Amino acid sequence: MASRSTTVTRGPTVVTLRAIEEVLRAGGEPMSRYAIRQSLGNRIAQPLLDEAIEYMADHAMVFDEGPGGKVVWIQVSDRTRARLRSK
């Protein structure tokens, strides 16, 4: 019987999400993904940044126009912020 290996992606870490949040909040205006990566010193690879932004958009933390567009921080609920800060 042949064995199958499965790739499991873990997604962005809370540290990654917080770093992106800090950049977007400090900027105070919509930023391109390129500008976000530059502000982070290119510490986050593009695929991980895309995944993190998608996660943040799914949780109503950012508004994302998609690749080639802008990303802007939006206000999150106190409950969501507390959950992110507690991890």
C-alpha cells in the first residue's frame, strides 16, 4: 500500500498579523502590498503576506482591493482585538 503525504498549511501567525496591523495603523492610509512588505523590511514573503491579508479581510480587520490594489486597516471590535492580543 502506497503512503500518501499531505501538506498542511498553518497560515499566518499572530506575530505576522500584529506586524501587518502595526504597519497599516501607523500608515493611516491605504497601502499597496508592496509598500507593506517594504515597511516590514521584506521579512514576510509575498505568499504569506497575501494569506495574512486574506485572513484579516475574512475577519473584517482590513479592506482589501486584491492583488494590485490597496489594503486599509478598519476598526475591529474590542472582542476581536482582545482575542488577537491574548494569543
